[in-house]
Amino acid sequence: MTGVSGPLRILVVSDAWTPQVNGVVRTMATVVEELQRLGDVVEVIGPDRFRTVPTPGYAEIRLAIAPKRRLARLVDDFRPQAVHIATEGPLGWAMRSICKARGWRFTTSFHTKFPDYVHARTRTPKAWSWALMRHFHAAGQGTLCATPTLAAELSARGFTHVVPWSRGVDLERFHPDAAHRGEAEAWEDLPRPIFLVAGRVAVEKNLEAFLALDLPGSKVVVGDGPQRAALMRRFPEAHFTGWRENGALARAYARADVFVFPSRTDTFGLVLLESLASGTPVAAFPVTGPLDVIADHPVGALDADLRAACLAALQADRATCRAHAQKFSWAACALRFRDSLLPGPAAPG
């Protein structure tokens, strides 16, 4: 708990911020909106305020170049009462250094299994990357993570002060009624059932495991990323829509028959809740994220055989899927985040 009554001045430092499109950005942006609605003053410092270079293999993700001096000025101008470091990139490391030099307490959050991603691209031993991640988060007074399964894994890997912090879903935007909003897209005329995935088209999302399945009906991929062109060539029978946002994304969820989540490395998977809120059941591997969101609820199927999960998920009741998603609130997520913060240098005594 911050121990500070009334509105807070909260600083969030994140290497993942708009215009990036990913789960980290969606989570932090929604939490910021909820806290501002409650009266807090929240400042997000992201790469958009610095000179940047593209991330190798991810041109759309920009990394700040030598940000520490300018970051320190921005921090001093804002005078935060609490500090949260959301990512382990250049801005995250720079803010960590500033806090340590000044004796400021801060919290962090664990959004992404970077050791798995780095290993998939470079074959760097996972143990090296996990050691670096553990070192980064150990300097804070609390590491927020999305699920009990992930919390157990982090604790087993030597992370300390792991704090549970679940996610939410926009139940108005993602709704079964979205199926009746807007115009139809070409993929909706494909043979049924429609098995849909949505998200970044990149190696860590394990889309090949989905696209290679022998399934009835059709496969649709909503999203973009560095693997899209290669996967389109390898799997010409699948339909790739590119990015879909706002109403178009909600319609895609609601008009699909099953949402497939082939990732083995995500720490939560906001798309799981978005699909369920739209009334569409989920098929996934029994890994972190699906194990916590789906578990043994009759809203889809988890199976080491992804094809079996896809076929079993077709039997789920869509109304039950929607009801399950209604248990997840962004307001509760934001309050849990606020409660985890620690009093900082500008906090009244």
C-alpha cells in the first residue's frame, strides 16, 4: 500500500507504449485511464519522448537511445509520489538506476518471458537471460505478475516479492452483439467453422502450430508482424487479415467459432478474455495464461494436442463464455495496481 490518502501522482516508465500495439500497452493504457478516472495524476514516460532505434526484427517497436539524462529531467519535472517500472528495456534500466541512486523505492511488473523470446531468435541460453531478469526485478520492492501460475514459476526461478495482479476486459467493446455491428469481411464467407487467432504474427506466438493443424472449415489470422509474409507463403490456404482494431477486432472475435491461442510463452493473453467476452470459446495448450483464465471452466478446451482442443472447444456454450469473462474487471485490476505502489520521494509523510 502507498500509505498516501487522496489522489496520487504516479509515474509509470515503460519501453512499451503507444503507438505500439500489444498486450503490455493495452494493459498499462487501460490501467492509467482507470486511475485517472479515480482522480490520480498519472504520467507515462515511454519511448515517444526520446531518440529511438528499431528493435532488431521488430521495426515497429522503438527503443530509446541513452535515455537516462533526459529521463531524470522528466522525472524531476513530474515529482512523483510513487514509481512503477513496467518493462526491462532501456527506459526501464535507466529508471531503475535513477531510483537506486536516489534511494527511491519502486515496483516493477513482469509482462513478457523475454528469455524464451531471445532463445527462440538467437539460441542464447535461457539461464543467462533469466539471471538478468531476476537481477533487474530484485532491485524493486514488488514484482507484479498476472497469474498464479506465473507467480509460482517466478518464485521457483528465484524472484522475490512477487505480487499477484490480474487483468481485465472491456465488456462493452468485446461483446457477442459485436457480431451484428459493421459490414461483413471476406473471410466470413469461408467454410465453417472459423478458427481464429489474433495478435502479433511473430515466432514467439507459435502460429505454425495452429496453421499446420488438420482442421475442418477455415483458419483466419488477425494481426501483423515479422513472420506474416513467410507464413502466408507457407500456408496459402489460411486467410490473413492484417491488423484489426476497435470495432473490427471485436467483430472478428464475435463472428469466429473458436479462438485459438497457440502461444506457449505469453504470461497472460488478454486476447483470451477478449474472445470469451465476445462469446467465443478458446482452444489452447495447457500453459501459463490459459491454465489460469480457462482452467477447468467449460469455456473452451486445453490440450497438449492443439487439434483436439480446437475440436473440443466447438462444443462450448457461448453464453457461458461471456459469463466467465464478466468476472474480470479493469477497475479491480487498476485498484490492485494502485494498492501495490510504494510511497516515493514526493509522498507526504
